[in-house]
Amino acid sequence: MATYLEQSLAKLKEFEGCVGWMYRDTVGKVTVGVGLMLPDAKAAESLPFILGSRPATLQEIAAEYTRINSLPQGRAAAFYKSPNGLELPQQTIDAKLTAVLHSFETDLRTHLPHYDTLPDSVKLALLDMTYNLGPAGLFKDFPHLIAAVQSGSWAEAAARCLRRGPSAARNNWTREQFLSAVVTSIQAEAESLLKQIWRVIRQIWNALFGPRQ
């Protein structure tokens, strides 16, 4: 079964798109992979782009960056792809995204000391919101959500997680992650209660009939 980080990576690629070549986003930034912005040619040159079956040279990467940066912004990603263009290997894209998620978790642990004890579904929701809003945006603009997470009020967190900008499908998915934690909590409480009842039954049995052989 996939870990919550692996699930997060897959969902972010689904929501954000995953493009192996350089393109310009809606605000004109040269971008690659899952929303990895490249501020200049040097940033692009630091990545292991390939050309066909061989590694691209620094000159080829810089030339491709210049070509992409000269094209109109905000077109579909396919518009920027050249038949003989450079591509970033999928394993590199995944590694970069995983590093971003680890960095976000560091920020989340700073603000939520009990982060590691949260249900996986809550971690998924928080990581999605952090990727979309940035850590500062999440903690500054969603204080009621953070308060709900701190108190374990998952239904309240689900009611407070709506963002402007992301699609309805993405907002609904994030909401469902918080609601899933409600079910998980109820199940855990029920299991704990059953264990307590069973413990009492055993104590009564032992008192009346002695320990079972």
C-alpha cells in the first residue's frame, strides 16, 4: 500500500499536471515538472535534462530556456514542446516533488508539533493546501482550519478548507480527506471502547471463576 507521501505525490501530479519539458505558465514563468519554476537559465542548467537518449549539454539547456522564454505565456503545455526538445526524466520530477513535500512537512511540524500523530488523510489534505497556498498562506489565511486541526475537530476542518482558485474537484477531495479522519477517529474510539469492555469482562470472569487455563 502506498504511503501518504506517495499518495500526495500522485495527487499533486494529477491536480497540478506533470510536464517533462519547459513551458511558460499563466504568469509567464518558465516551468517544468509539477509546477517547478525556473527563474533563470542557470536554474534550468542545474537539472539533468536529456535530449533523445543522451544528457543535454549546458549550452543546449540554456538555448532551450531562451527559446521557451521568448514564446507567448499561458498557452497549453503542448504548445511549447519541440519535436527535438529536451525532457526531464520522470524520476527527477518525482525526486524534486518529494523534496518539496519534505520541506513542507518541516514547516507543518514547526506550526503543528503533533503533526506526526495526525491521521494520514489529514496530512494529505494539509500537504495539498500547503502546495497550493504556500506554508505562509496556509497559516495566515486559514486560522480557523489550523485551530480545528490542532483540536482534532475534523468535521470543522472539512468545513474550513475551501480555497478560491483550485477546482471544485480538488477542493472536494481535500474536504473528503478531513472527513475521512472523522471515520478513522470513530473507528479508533470504538475499538478502544471494545477493548475496555473486554478487559472488564475478563476481570469479572477471573474474579468469579478464576483465570482461564
